[in-house]
Amino acid sequence: MNVAIVGWAHSPFGKFDTETVESLIVKTARQALEHAGIGAADIDEVLLGHFNAGFSAQDFTASLVHQASEDLRFKPATRVENACATGSAAIHQGIKSILAGKAKLVLVVGVEQMSRTPSDEVGRNLLRASYLQEESGVEGGFAGLFGQIAGRYFQKYGDQSDALAAIAAKNHKNGASNPLAQIRKDLGFDFCRNESDKNPFVAGPLKRTDCSPVSDGAAAIVLTDITTALAMRRAVVFRGLSHVQDFLPMSKRDILKFEGCALAWQQALGGARVQLEDLSFVETHDCFTIAELIEYEAIGLTAEGRGAVAALEGWTQVDGRLPVNPSGGLKAKGHPIGATGVSMHVLSARQLCGDMPAPIQINGAQLGGVFNMGGAAVANYVSVLERLR
């Protein structure tokens, strides 16, 4: 793959009364350009990942990136959206422009501001990433959908509450060491496992600690071709890349298999000419802990129905067989929809460059895998990344 990441930026994720969609975009865009060591005038194209779906009154946002510099004026800019995989969708568009020879340097920004939206509206906005004709009446919004998935999984494979708590506890432990994470507290297994006033059931067998939080934040990367990258300060290359789009209705799929996720991983690993065991770590889409559990199986880490083994035996811990979500994942790091995919690529690039805090730095990391998902395993994006310089 003849494309590399050569610069990046990442705001803290959280709930910010003093930030706006525009201010988050502008700050991260400027920081990414500075990190890449280039000026705004050098950029050939701008892509903005912004889901929105009612979170922001400003719905036409592509040109807000231009607020970062007068030198971006007249540069082509496009907003990209593909549900919770919006950030990765924007990255893919940038990669396509470079591979097509239409651009040499592309700025990709992902952003979302969700915390100013009332909680009942948050649920309705997120549910727009489902098949409304059949799923709009699900109680609990998108959490309700994944609560249904968890319930079906439990019915087929038995109670997995211990495994879900282990996943939540792992990600919160990792997030406690990530200064950019929204929730920086090691909650422990017992808190995540047991229902309490502070950890009530939300939907089906899912408790609050099984659900990613409402978040504000932004992330940005600069993409270029390999020849240009070799002359720059740093370069993290895309070894493999895949996008698999599945049917939108859950009724048309076996929702416990995440088949689009599995196929995307097969294609990306095949394109990179590597095996799963060659990866040093994975950043995966844990919008809910049940999603991470099923993704263990879809990626091929365990057999179907056996994802709990990886969680309970510590395979996915920072020092385990395949560290998963050393950043804290969406669960602890936060999940500002449009920013998530870009964030996952930024933090994976930092891992490969040895630039993460010591407790969550994977020693000697050589290859990283990223899985970003839109909807309930509908939009599936996988990247295999490797440090070039």
C-alpha cells in the first residue's frame, strides 16, 4: 500500500462546555499540520469525518476545516459519513485520492460533539445508524440493539457476564494511563461485574460499564504517498486495508457472527501478507463490551462462542498474547462518533512509534491492527499499520 500517515493530532475526549465542533476541528487540524512539519498551503485535499445526525445544528461542516488557516481556502473539502465508522471512511477517501494520483498530501479530520444534546435525543440520534424500518422501536436506543445482541449471545452460549466485566475492567485499566481518555479510572473487575447504583443495567444484560460514553473530541492525520513520506519526520504505512459493507437490517444477517468484520480482517491481513499472530496489538471497536467479545471471534482469535476465553485468560491484556485496546478503547477513551476512526489510527501510529505512556506502550510494537465499525457490524473497516520511519 503506497500511503503513509506522516502527522497527527488528538484532542482530549470528554464533555466540554467551552468547545464547539469548529474549535475542535481547528485545533486538531493545526496541530496535525505542525506535527507533520508542513504548511496548510501544502495540503491538496481535506476530508472531514462528522456523523452529526442531529448532534450539531451546523450540518454543513466540511469547510470548517478551512478555519484553521487562510491557506486552506479553495482546497477541495468533503464531509464523509458512515455511522460510527465515519472517521475511517474519511481516511479511506483520502487514501483513494492519493492512490489515484489526485492528491499528494491529504488532511483528514474526525470530530463530534455529543454532550450538549439531551440524553433522550442522544439515543434517538444514535438509533439513526440502525435500520429504522425494523429497529426504530427498540427500547434503549442503540444500547438496546446491542442489549438484544448480548441477550441472544447469552442464550446461545451461556451467561457471559464475567467476560464482559473482564473486557470493561481491562479497558478502564488501560484508559487510566491514557491522558487523552474520557474516563481515567481503573474501575476493577468487581465494580464492572456487579450491578449497583453507579453501575445499573442499561439494556438487556448490559450495564453502564458495558457501554461507551457520550463524548466530545477530535483527531486528525496527514496522509501522503510513500515517496514523499520517506523525506518527512515520521511515517506509518498502511500494510493492509479493507472496507466491507454488509446489509443494514439485522434480520438479514446472523448478528452473532459479525461476518463483515471477519471478511474485512481476512482481506486486510491477506493484503498485508501477515497472519493475526504477527500483530503486536489491535485497536478494536468496543462501542459495547459484547461487540469486543464477538470481535475476538470474528478476527479469528478464538472459535465462535469462545471469546470469553480470551477475556478471562488475559490474552488481550497489555502483556497478553494479543493486546486489544491498549488505549482504553471506546469504552474508556470515549466515542465521539466522527472522531473515533481517526483516533484509532492516531493512537495506533503512536504505539508503533513508541509514543504512548509506559503502562500502555506495547514493547517492540511492529504491526498494529485497527477495526472501526459503523452500525451493528454494517460498515467494517480494517487497517494494518507498520512504522516505516
